[in-house]
Amino acid sequence: MNVAFIGLGVMGYPMAGHLSKAGHQVKVYNRTTSKAESWVKEHKGSYGITPAEAAIGAEIIFVCVGNDNDLRDVICGEDGVLKGISAGAILVDHTTASAEVARDIYAIAQGQNVGFLDAPVSGGQAGAENGVLSVMVGGDETSFAKASPVIEAYAKSIRLLGEVGSGQLAKMVNQICIGGLVQALSEAVHFAKCSGLDAEQVFDVIQHGAAGSWQMANRHQTMINNEFEFGFAVDWMRKDFDIVLSEARKNGARLPVTALVDQFYADVQAMGGGRLDTSSLLKRLETDK
């Protein structure tokens, strides 16, 4: 297919690369043009100077940017995707954003006979690089049926969960789970150290039992080593938690642990750790040690 990919951050860059490797004709756009130029040197494809230019002739346009405002700008702005998109094309948004912005863009896209799927992802930078992301999708079955075989280039799991907005709501569930797990893992690592245990041996055993999780399997060693200069940044998680807690105020969900962990991440930011991995919650427990 002729496809476009808007946004070449730590996730979008490898995702677009997988599309090219799968044989699709890919045209990319990035706000910093040098990043697009680097991508074209590394992969088969081309780049556009604006989102609108990148979207011209594309059957599916993928978007992966920072937040609601970025999303509105690259899709609905003066040089946005909707200025270059063709009727019958499909917009697939991989940004972690609000369900509200997904519904707004869907309504606008419908007016141009353009399909829209909100399709946030989970799996982090490693999942994007290895092509094994989990994709949570909201939208109609027709658009999903056309887009999902293409998304398979960088995904191990794709699921249509309901109408537009459902993908973003599912991603919020994902982030709620992660926040509580990382805090619990931080406390467990901290406790193991304080107890004089060999933390590496402890976690090598318990990760295979009922306490095991992706976070434990992939983060316990780096946490023990006090290594946090990688992964999903605290700043990004706080952005996601802001979306989660805002939605909870609307739907009446009570999220006391999520709200508390959000404040713990604010502490990490205050310590200068905004760009550290989310597992850096451990640092606030050990600041006085």
C-alpha cells in the first residue's frame, strides 16, 4: 500500500521502518526535517515537508505524536493531513491522547469521507523496535479490516474494542495498571535491599511466580543497578496520568492509587528525573539512603 507516517519519535521511527520493510510505499513527516531525512537514508521511502504533503496519495495515514494539541495540529491544522488526504483513505492514530480528541477528529474525518481509528500502543520503545507492540483500537469494523493487516508489520496483538474512543480508554486502563505495578516493584526492590537480601536472586525466583509481571521481568535488574537513563519517560507518564484522571472525573471512576502514584512521579520530576524511565520511582524511596 501507499502509506504515510506522521511523527518519527522513539516509537514512530521504528514503526515506520517496519512498514517499509514489509514492502509498503512509505512517505514520512516529522516536525524536525532532519529526522525525516535520516529515516529516508536508513529505509526505503520518501518524506514530505508538511503533513498534508505526506498524506497525498496515501491509502492509510498513521500518526504518532505527543499529545492532543500536537494531534489536532498535524491533522486539522493549516498544513495538516486533512488538507492532503483523499476521500476513502483511513487515518490511524497511534498517539496516546484523550478519548475526546479521538471523537472530535473522527467527526471531522467523516465529513471528508475519511475513516478514522484511534489505536494507541503498548510495549514501549523496545516493542516498537522489535515489531511486537500491542494495539488497542476504537473505530468501525470496515476501517479496522483494511488497516489491521498493515498494522501487523509492527504489532503482535491488535484488537478492535468498540467505537471511536475505545482504544484511548483501553490505553488508560493499561497506564493505570503500569503505575501501580511500578510503584509496588519499587517498594519491593527497596525492601529487599533494606533487608540485606541478594535482590538479584530474590527477583530471579519470584518473577516466575504469582508476583511476576512484565515490569518485574524487564525492570528489576536495572532498578537494582540504579539504571534509569532509558525507556518510557516520567514526563510522558504524567501526561498520560493527566488524561486518565481527567477521564475518571468524567466517568466517576475512583483511582486513589493512580492519583497517589501521579504525585510520586511529580516528586521524581522535582528531583530532575522527568526524562528518566518510569521505574525511577525507586529513586524517591532511596534519596536519603
